[in-house]
Amino acid sequence: MADALERLFLRSSPPIASTDLPSGSTVLIPNGAAFGTPQLWRQGHAFDWVRGTRDAYWQQGDRGSSHSGADLAFFVMPWGRQLAIVPLPEGLPVRAPVSGVIEEAGVGADPEPGPGAVVLAIGDTKKTRVYVHLTDFSPCVKAGTRVRQGQVLGETTRYSRKHPIVVLHFGIGVLMPGEPPNPMDPTPLIRRFGWRHPVWADSPCDASVLRRDAIPPRWESAGVVKGIEPVGRFDGRWRSVFD
């Protein structure tokens, strides 16, 4: 158990590799589309772990569940002399953060509707073990498969026809035999991986951007993404919650 935690928190790699994105870009977590542990619940509604505002994902109440993690929905890249916020591309490789065994895979690996998910167990699947939960992408691996760190587990895809956006949900926790998942706060990994979570009172970087119907860009090869169009400007007044 201690070895699994050390591998995850100290030696793991991000599920979205920086080498797969254009030079100078980094993953951005939109305000209103991230969760932590413990979640704040008021009157039956989940609240954002940073801003304390009611979760407003793609539609009212869509993410009213108790699982935790972070929804990675944009990456920031140079655009002229400024930084532009662009959506995650479709077809982007999703990689294993650590070596382990795929305990669950496919649509049934997540309690919410979506294209698919995997649960990657770190350690003996018959004992208490650490897990990584990756959701809202199209997996190419099957349950029972042993994977190595950095191996491609699938690719990002549009959530649905109604919500044609690209997002990847990242969560971690502990699994005990016969017990439901016990999520852990992913903040240390979010910070170590260099994912940003900008916070600003008038920030346009929020979940409303995810509702746009623009066709997402397409990942073609390492560092090459076609069809990128800026949907907003990076505001220099923003700060990251991790700064």
C-alpha cells in the first residue's frame, strides 16, 4: 500500500502528456468543473472545491454525484503574442499515469453516462489497493489487462451529440474488498503535473465555455493538433489556485 501511494504521488506521470500537445501548452481546469475531497454539499447539491459556487457543468445537475477528481477541459497555448484557451482535442492519447491492472473498463466503469472510463488498480486487486479513475474518454484496453506507465489507454472523444465537447475526468482513491471507492484529494497531483486552475471573479474560464457547440480540434500526432480556434483570451490578472 505504501509503495502504491509512493508510485502514484511521487513517480507517476500525467494522463495527458505534454509531449502530445503543441509546444508551450499546458492543461487547464475550468472553474466550476473541478472537484476535490471532501466535497461541500448544501441542500443536496455539490459545490466547487475551490470557489464554493454551485457546480454548473454542461447542464443543471449533470454532475451531482459524490465522486471526486478534476475535469480537464482546456489546454493553454501561445496564440500570437497572447495565450489562448482552446478545448482539449479529440483523439488525444490518454496514458496510464502508473503501471497497474485495469480493474474496470468501458461504459460500466463510471456511474454516469458518457463514452467510457477505466479504473486502474495499483497493487493486488484482491487486497486494499490504490486506484486511478479516468472517465469520459474512449478506452482501448479491457479489464484484466496489465499496463505500464505511459501506455495509451484510449483517446479523448466528444461526450455526446448533445454535448459535443471533449473532457477527461481524473480521480484517485483507495479500493477495499467489498467496499465502495474511497476517493482522495487529487490536489497534490494536479499541482505536481502542472495543471492550472485559474481563479478570478470575472474569469470567462468557466463551465459555460464547455457548452459551446464548436467542433473540437483533432489530435494528429505528438505536438500536432489541427483545427485549433481560440475561444477566449488568457487574462494576465488571473491567478492559479496553486500559486
